[in-house]
Amino acid sequence: MPNIFINGIQIEYDTFGDSSLPPLLLINGLGSQMIRWEEEFCEELARHGLFVIRFDNRDVGLSTKFEEAGVPNIVQAMAALQKGEKLEAPYTLDDMAADAVGLLDGLGIEKAHICGVSMGGMIAQIIAIQYPSRVLSLTSIMSHTGNPDLPRAKPEALAVLTAPVPTEREAYIEHSVKTIRVIGNPGFPFIEERYRNRAAREYDRSFYPQGTARQLMAVMVAGDREPELASVKVPTLVIHGSDDPLVPVEGGRATAAAIPGAELLIIEGMGHDVGCPETWPRWIEAIVRNTRKAVE
């Protein structure tokens, strides 16, 4: 896969479709590599007339790792945050948004449709706020506004998110399957082999949990975007699952309410998982429809 050097770091990326078509930039969630956006999903979007770009965020996959920053103690950081103490992070979601825009620069793309999932949805929101001239449309999936008054993750979801990640391959696969059982889609079939295969691919490509901890710190210090989201003028789609235990559905509702004219799509039975093909047709139909609003 190709890579590009921007903002002083290397970003690994991949593309699908004709580069002359309107570009759609897909931004990953916490600790997830670009291959979490499955090839079949990206190819289907490309078949609908989009030039699809997926990439590894900093500190994950084959993009630059921030080893020198050390590994933060997430449990201590969460305790400090609850006490109202100020946290310091190795980098911020603003930095990650600048990486995404830098990738567009490197590819010679002036404007793009921006779509992010979970943490990637937060980054997509920041791009729409800080770089409005670069955004054709916005899609925020399974994310929230950063408002501290929104409902928090359920204890069982938070527990698997912060649990130590096994370093041995088979143990890691078991851990990944356990995680998706907790945060996944209760209203759709759970096909264990699908998630085992995904975990194996991700482990073999780049096992690097240290980066996930640093990305989580960036999320924790991000602050409340809700007032700034009122400035977003592009067509906006918010997708959320009714049964999301990690980012409760109120986060999606708040995002849609904060952005003038935003469309809210709540999928019954969906939790916090981008890898459920049974949900893809509704995602793709809605994303494509939202991108077409930008030229109406």
C-alpha cells in the first residue's frame, strides 16, 4: 500500500475507484487500522461513484508510531479527569485532523467528503469545524460531540476498552472476540469466525496497543465541540446504533441536534462495530445520498 510523508510523519493509505470522481475520506476509530474499513465496503462505495480513501491514523497500523511519548496510564488519567484535573496528551485530535487534511494535500485533493467512525467521527467533526473550505459533506458514525454531560459508556464496555491487551497472537484474537461480543450488534447475527479472521489480519499487519492508549488520551482531552458544530454548513449525516454500549445513542442525537440540518439515522439493534456487513447497505445508501446533497 502507498504512503505519504506529511506533517513530519508517514501516513499509510489506500484508495478505491477512479481518482477523477468525488473523493470520500474514511477516518478510523480508536486503535483501529485502515483495514477495519473492509475492502468490500470501500469497493461498494466506489461503485456508487466515489473515490474512496482509507488510511492509518498516526500511532496505528503502518503509519508513524510515537514511541518517544511513552505509554500513558489510562486508569490514572480517567481518575484524574473525573476529579476535574487537567490532563496532558502526547498529541490531540486536532493534530490527527491536521494529518487527515495533510493527506488530502499530499494527494492533491482540494475538497472531500469526510466520513469518520467513533474517534474518527470526532476527527471528522473537527475537520468540518476547522477546515470548512476542505469539506464537501460530513458523516459522523457512532460518535458524539464531546459534551461531558452526555451519557457515558456502560461499565462493561468501558471495562473491555481499558483491559490489558494480550501480546500473544491467539490470546489477542480471543480478547478481540470478547470485546466485540460486549460492544457489538445485539440485533444482528454474531459470526465468530468473521471477527476471529479480522483480529488475525490486524494482529499480523501491526500489533501495537501502545498507540491506542495515546489515541485514547487525545480523545479524553478533546473537550466539547458542541458549540462549534453549529458553524458546520455542509450536508451532514449522523449514523448511530440504538444499542451502542460504548458511545450511547444520545451521543448521536446530540451530534445531529448540534449541526443545522443534519440527518440522523438510528439503526435498531446496532452497537459499536464497523465490521457488520448486515448494516452496510443502510450505511452506504445514506452516505451516498448525503454526498449527493453537496452538488444539489
